[in-house]
Amino acid sequence: MLSNQLHKTLNDQMNYEFFSAHAYLAMAAYCSDEGLDGFANFFLVQAEEERFHAMKFYNFINSLGKRATINGFESPNNEFSSLLDVFEKALVQEKEVTKRIYHLSDIAMDEREHATISFLKWFIEEQVEEEDMFDSIIQKLKRIQNDSNAIFMLDTEFAGRTFTPENE
């Protein structure tokens, strides 16, 4: 049975996932404004993925007979100085998600809430992949700097990115 603390923290994470989707939409808008439609697509896909994550929390909370509570949130950052800045801020965002998932896991383990522990394992693995992906892109952007041909190639690659949710 979910404690009040764990229920609240799961709700907080669900809402943070929705916030993350908005943050990625802001990043997509910046890229689009810069004429980098492939990079914009990359972040639109990220936003879709974050909404999917939020709905996983929503469904999990409801499956335990609790109520998912939707809250408002602050406006995301809309100011970026460069493509590299966008990705560095995205990595910071993902590291915050990781920290929050770990905190949730700690609470679930302390309370021996095994269903939640099992549920969160997927998110822990997902966060390893997310941080690695952003770190890899940041390293590429640092390496290519302002090489327009290399940026064009990445933009073209990211234009083909799609999100396909796995079957649960």
C-alpha cells in the first residue's frame, strides 16, 4: 500500500515529467527559430517521450487505487545562446530527472513498496540511456563546433528521429 509520502512523490514526478515535455518543446522552438528543423524534431520527439513517461506514472498511480493529481508548473527556460547550450541544458534536465527517480527509489526501498521498486527499475535504466545520449551529442557538438556541414549532417540525422512507445 502506498504511503502518503510515496503517493505525493510519485505525483510530483509525474508532474515533473510533464514539465520536462514543456522544457523540450521550448528547446524545439529555439531550434526551429534557428532553422534547424532536424534538431527541432529531436526535441519534439523528446517532448513526446516525456509525456509518455508522465502517463506511465499516471497509470501506475491509478493502478494502485490512488489519484493522480495534475499540477501547474513554472514556465520552462526559453533562452538559449547556442545549439550546444540547448543540449547542455537538456543534459542538466535529465540529470535532475535521474536524481528525482533515485530519490523515489530510495523512498520505495525504505518503505519496502515492491510494486513501486519494480516500476521504477525501468526509469532507472531509461535515465542511463538518456544521459548517455545527451552527453554523446554534446561531445559531437563540441568536436564539430561551428562546422556548418557537420551541423547539417546532424540536423538531417535528427530529422528522421521518431518515438515509438514500447508495449507495456
